[in-house]
Amino acid sequence: MSARVDWSSAPAGPLRGEIEVPGDKSISHRAVMLAALADGVSEIDGFLEGEDTRATAAIFRALGVRIEAPSPARRIVHGVGIGGLAPASDDLDCGNSGTAMRLLAGLLAGQAFDSRLVGDASLSRRPMRRVVDPLRAMGARIADAGDGCPPLSITGQARLRGLAHAPEVASAQVKSALLLAGLYAKGETRVAERHPTRDYTERMLAAFGWPIRYRPGVAELSGGHRLRATGMHVPGDFSSAAFFLVAASVVPGSRLLLRGVGLNPRRTGLLEVLRAMGADIREHAAREQGGERVADLEVRHAPLQGIDVPPALVPDMIDEFPALFVAAAAASGRTRVSGAAELRVKESDRIAVMASGLRALGIDVVETPDGALIEGGRCAGGEVDSAGDHRIAMAFTVAGLVASGALRIRDCANVATSFPGFAELARRAGFGLIDA
Ligand code: S3P
């Protein structure tokens, strides 16, 4: 765990210029995983140099995969083939990353050797039964700590059988864990979702040559094939761009251009919501890159109006609620978030932590079990705690831009899990970030 870091965010002038956010976290994790299991050498460009994705790469190194990092954001992965992983001599440390742990639980369930997945204090409190139960139904031998939380101990040489599963919660991590276990299973694995979630695992399996059928809400594959190495370019992470979209929307006089942002439709719910609130965000140079829609996003200041966030959009913006809460606080009128109970089991309880932080800044927020009512107003300065949650730390730097005084944000070190260069990029765009 990194040393404790506190930041100060102060009101600043308009945000201006062009920036490029780092590579997509979800895609970077999956790129390393599938490249490691492929036959041949895969080159990944635009890889996210974050602590979460580096944890995944370190785990595959420990499992015997050679991974070169010839320059930042580039990885050359020497695949070992679908059955080529070797046992690690130690626990596999997923750090803060739920994606790493849940996807690896599926992938490792099909190996011939035992492994143990561990994580940091936050990850060690996160629910794992959503993957452990269906994986057991596939024949996996996997144990949690007894309370449904990590560490996960996986016993090798299980004979996996395909499973048809409809997860209770909308979760790309659960879907992906089952599909990755399905690579090693006899017969067909089918995941049917009530609300479709991000489909990167499906798209990437297809790009690596694994036969898979998928459409929004359903993915099916069978075991017994092989993956072929391929080149990949990871687009900019929409979830990292989100902080800048909100920041430039709320700071008068701002105009920012965010280059090369991934716009997978299962990720861009916040775009829809911000536009419905009155935001001025335009897409330029829309293009396809590595099978993903990418565009440059131009965002200009515009007065925002509170809205009722449609619950159906929640899965498409599941990582964007800390940013949305700040947009709602800076908007006029009331914003209602509902149908978002999943936020309580993210890197922190994002409903509780955002609500208490905004209240400390004088914003009227009523917490509900599955969301919140946020009455827009003027944030005062003061002190808030990010609870070690990267997205909450970044969201509060945005609140600091429109606060009436300086804002101290405690516990920001974990910003490096998803966005290591955030402070520098934010300062370049015009944020008044101090000590960061
Ligand atoms: C992710 C899926 C989402 C998201 C997380 C990344 C992924 O989690 O919140 O940041 O890469 O599959 P859930 O599957 O728990 O919704």
C-alpha cells in the first residue's frame, strides 16, 4: 500500500487546452490476460500504466509469462498458450483491483495448479460470492475467506463444465469470470444479462480467434479452442475522461478537448446524463480503433440542471457516480440517483462517502439505500475523506474548482490505481491542485 497522500484543490480559472487521458483500465486488464494465454507474441499499445493493471501483469509474470515493457504504455506479451501457465510460488496480489480478482478467479479455476488470490484492505471487503457461487456450479474448487470476501483459494485440476447463468447483479466482472472459466470447461457456457454490461471480454476473445457468439445481453462460448496472438491499441479510458467532462462543464469559460476517448456504448451513460443536464459536449473525428468506437470530445462550460438519472442507465455509468455527484452538486435544482445499490460495494461505499463529503462542503444530500437526492448549491471549502477510493479523490478535486474556498482531500494515493498522471494532467488543464 502506498504512503498516505492528501491533496488540496483550489478554485481556478477556466480550464483550457487539449489533453489525452490514459488507456482504458478494463481493456488493459483483459489484453494482458488473453495475450498471456495466446499462442505467439502480442503487442499492446496504449496500456494503462496504473497500479491495478500492473498488478495483473505482475501476476502473469509470476505464472511464468514473459512480459516486456519497452516503453511506457507498451507491453509485449509472450503468450504461453491456453494450457501453458505455471504455478506461482506465492500468493497472487490483486492490490485494489476487483477486476483482476474476479476475472482471475474464473481463469485460474481451470488450471492444473492451485493458486491464492489476495488483495488490499478495500478489496478484502468486497463481495466475491457473485463469482464463487457460479464458478462452483461449473465444478470449480474455490473457497473465500468464509464471509464471501477474499482471499480466494483455488484448487487446481477441477473438471469444469459449461454453465448457463443469469447473474443477479449487472456485472461485466461476473460475466467475464464465467467466460474465462468457460475456456477450460467441457461444453457450452452461456451468460444472459438482464441489463447488458461492457463487452470487452467478448470482443477481445473474438479478436484472439476464440469462437464466441455474443450480442447485447447474451454471450456464449465453449471450451477446447486456442487463442492466437494479436496486436492491440487500447483507447483512452472514458471513466478517466469523465472528471474532465464534469470539470469543464462546471467551471465558467472552460473549453477542453479530450483526445482519443473510448466510447463503447456500455460505458458512456454519463455522456447522456450530462447532456440531459445541459452539458455542451461534442464528438469530433469519430473513428474505429481496435474494434472500439473512439472520438475526441470537446467540452465547454454550460449551466447544468439537476435531473432524475434513469435507473436503466446505471450499468452504463457504474464508475461515473462520484463525478456525477459533483456535477449534481454544481447544478441548479435536484438530482435523483436510484437503482444504484452496487455503488455501496465498489472500492468504497460510494453513496455514503460522496454523500458525507458533499455534506461536509455544505451541499444538501439525502442518502437512500440505492442512491441519493442531491440539491445543487455552492460548495464551501473544507476537508473531505476519499476513503482511499481513486474515483472519489478525483471527483473531489473537481468540486474544489467551484468551491468557495480551498478543499483538502485526504487519502489520494490510490488515484495511481487507475490514473497515475492525473494531478499533472489536471494542473495542465488549469486545476488549482496543490501538494498533488
Ligand atoms: C469492470 C466492471 C465494473 C466496473 C469496474 C471494471 C470490468 O465492475 O465497475 O471498474 O472491467 O469488467 P462490475 O462488474 O462489478 O460492475
